[in-house]
Amino acid sequence: MRTVRTVAELRSTLTPARREGLTIGLVPTMGALHEGHLSLIRHAREHCDLVVVSLFVNPAQFNERSDLERYPRRESDDAAQAAAVGADVLFAPSVEEVYPTGFATTVEVLGVTERLEGAARGPEHFRGVATVVTKLLCMALPDVAYFGQKDAQQVVVIRRLTADLNLPVRIEALPTVREPDGLAMSSRNALLTPAERAQALALPAALAAARDLAVTGERATAALLDAARQAMLPFDVEAEYIALVEPDTLEPIDALSGPALLALAARIGEVRLIDNEVLQPAATATAARQTPSQPLQGKTTATCSA
Ligand code: AMP
């Protein structure tokens, strides 16, 4: 695996491959790689000729300075892990490379950024995400870019921006990878104390409670959200938000009548975690239980022919 730090080096590495007709897959990350990231890289490896992993802790998407400062950074471990699962190129630019002096352009997606994480973290968060993802796509020009369903709203925002800006890339969302006890893997989990790690199980417990109630035939959003909130109480954790929304528009819904995204965020000590699951109404709930974190648009199998 080759590590490159500038856009010029990235381009000179990828251009010959693209000319030969090889397909390029991009996995954008902020590093501190875990099995969730590795599942994306492995999937890209299976479906693309050339796999690029980007590693950039994007200051523009952090709405809290302390979160940015605390964010785990371990590039040499990340490089070893990415290489071990078959990445060809690690693109690890500096902040100055991504945002040089005079940088003045941002990408702002309206509508779908205004709820859930956007409402909780403020407009700068998704402006930062949309801007850096657009830049990474323009830098690497991949055929396919892979994202985790763990950040469900991010996937919706990125699908919106690639469609709106006619970017010639396919966006693939892959299922959330969880610890054996159900906690969604996250780079921020490393910041939890052992006691907080136990409390963090409030998030998957909330999702399980709503899912279990939906399986019994309950469709009312109020009842499903109430069950989810109640399940968090024994952990002494309160949701920052918890919502049942339409999966593509993220508009709140009153009742389950088809697949719906149950999304929540909670602060455990200083660490803010998010999780989500697609709920199905009872008639199709068995299938939903078998694949609790399936991607919203069913694109789990990518071929790299964009
Ligand atoms: P991050 O480094 O947190 O920005 O994440 C980089 C990519 O990995 C994003 O597309 C995330 O949605 C994805 N990701 C993070 N955690 C998981 C997980 N537990 N399972 C699957 N994908 C994940």
C-alpha cells in the first residue's frame, strides 16, 4: 500500500489506472480504524480494481473544539490495518492540503441536513461533511464511494449532493458493524471509560425495544419512541434526540407504514454517540430482524462499473 499526502500525488497514482479502465473505489474515513471501516475497505477490495482509503480528520465538521481535539489519531496503526485488508492507496492529506490559504467554497445541502444531527450539531456540521466529501470525490474521482449506514443521515446527504451536483460516482451504503454486545462500532468508543462503555449499551437497547414492540404490531411512533426511551432509563442515559423518520427525506412520521429510520444520539459523559436502525411494520418485521441495519436503498452489492 502506498501512502500519499498531496492531491497531485493522488492524481498521479490514480490517473494511469483510470486510463487503463481499472475501477476505483474510495472509502473516506477519519481514521482510528475499526471493523466498521474495515468492512467497507474489504467490500471495496472485493468489487473494485483499486482501493483508495482516505484518512482525514476534517476540522470543518466538528462543531465542538474539544471533540476535535480529543478525536483519536493513530495513523501508523490505521495504515497497517488498511494495508492488511487490501487497500492500495492511503490518502492522508494535511489540513493545509485540503483547506489551503484562501479556501472560500463550501457545499451546503438544504432540507435533509436540517433534522436529527443537523438540528443537534448545527448547520456547520453537514456543511463540513458535504464540502469535504465533495472535495474527496473530486480529488480521487472514484467509480464508487463506500459509506456506513451507521451514519444514516450522512448517506442521505451524500446521495443528495452527488445527485444534485451530477457527480459521476455511485454511492454505496453498507451495514453497521457492531460489537458482540450490540454497541455500534465507532472511533469515539475508544474514549469511553469502562463504566461509560457499559452505559453506551443504552443506544442499542433503545433500538431493540422499539424493534421488539414493532414486531408485536405496534405502529404508532409515540409508542415506539416511548419504548425506546424507557429502555434507556436503566443505563441512566437520556437521548439527545430520538426520532422515527422517513428514510429518504428524514421527515418525521406518525406511524410505521413502511420502512422507517429510527435514529438517536446520546451523550455518555463527554462522548457523543449515534445509532440507528431501519424498522419495518409487523408484516415484514421478521425480515427486518434478520438484517437489523440493512442499508436504506438496498445497494449492498457493488460492482465497480459505474
Ligand atoms: P468515520 O471515520 O467515523 O468518519 O467513518 C468513516 C466511514 O465508516 C463512514 O462512512 C462511516 O459511516 C463508516 N462507519 C463508521 N462506523 C461504522 C460501523 N460501525 N459500521 C459500518 N460503517 C461504519
